[in-house]
Amino acid sequence: MKDVTALKALLARVEAGDATDVRLARFCFPKHDRCMFLAYNGDLNAAKALHEAVLPEWEWTFYYDGECSIQQKSGRSIYKASRNPDPARAWLISILKALISEAEH
């Protein structure tokens, strides 16, 4: 189980445009911190790799207005969406929101 406090702190930094704390990223994603940083910096392939590594039971959708939404494939009603001018960062924000949601339940 992920540390909810650390995930929330990382989410706040990503949303604020200041996800430069390497230790926090490594704590939240010990094996995938590089993908997290690449996604934060606009790499869609890294966002996809991170998604597949940490949320394999979730599917994703992009919309023309910069929104990324993800939801569980099982059909449960847990659904997380975010909007950002950078699609990879929107995806990263949705991933963090989903991880926080899973950790809190």
C-alpha cells in the first residue's frame, strides 16, 4: 500500500508545476521514479509505462480539451479525471489521484 500523505504531497507538487523533489518521487514510485519524471516533463510513453506498471487494472481516455480520465476496468465506479495543457502531466495527475483513491479504500 502506498503512503497516502506522500502521494498527496507529490500530487500537489505536480499540479503546482514543481515536482522536483527526487526523494519524494522515489518514495512514491521506487521502481518507476524515472517514468514519473519523464511523464511530468511531457513524455506520453513514460506516462503510459507508469500507468501500466502501477495501475494495470485501470483504463485511460484522452479528450480534445486536455482532459485525461482513468477508471477501473472492472466497472467499479471509481473514476479519476484531470486536465492540464500537457497531456502526459494530465495523465500523471490522474494516476496519482487513482493511487490515492486506492490507498484510502
